[in-house]
Amino acid sequence: MLLRFFSILLLSCWLPFAWAADEEGAPAEDYIGYIELKPFITNFGGPGKSRFLKCEVTIQVATEAAHHSVNAHMAHIRNDLVFLFSAQEEKDLDGIEAQQNLAKKGLKLVQKILVEEEGEAMVSDMFFTSFVTQ
């Protein structure tokens, strides 16, 4: 009886360490997160007839830390994206290829901000989920 008691006691002390070792050895899941920014509405095109752009942007991040960093610097990111969008000419927004180029410029801009603030780019892609010009 005493032997059984010590066996159970030893097993119960060893079991939590075995579970912890299993959790440490398990591969981490691939994290992909998307951050939807509030819609952007800005004028563009320079002097002459007023033109407006309304777009919705989604940013893709690969880690929870990147998600947190983007949210922490959201004001700076939105400010610089507004300036980028308002600096465009009508020809820069005409067609899907032009819009894809603008998304690439926006991605580089966001990555530049995060490198300056956090030391690494952290953002893997940027998408327009809505894009309307008038």
C-alpha cells in the first residue's frame, strides 16, 4: 500500500513536467492577421476640378506583435497614407494596375514607418478592399 502511494505521488509530480515539455516542443501555428483601417476620403489631382478618392485599406501582418505595433502607430500610418493618396494624379489611379502600384507604394510607406518606429517592417501586404474615385 505504501509503495502504491509513493508511486502515485511520484507520477503526479512528474506528469505536469511531461505535459509542459510536450507544449514547448509543439510547433507554433502560422499567424496571419488582417487589420482593417477606417475608410479614407481625400481629394486628389491638384488644381482644377475637385476629385475625390474613397478607399478602404486592409493590412496583413504575420505576428501578434506586429498587429500590436501597427495599432500602436495607427495615427502616424493613417496620416502618411492620407498624404500619399492626396498626392496622386488622375492618371495614377486609372485602372487596376495603377491601383495595385498605389497599394505597393502604401505598403512600402507603412513598412518604412514601422522600421523607423520599431526597427523592422512587420507588415507583409496591403490591400484595397474598396476603391472609388469621383
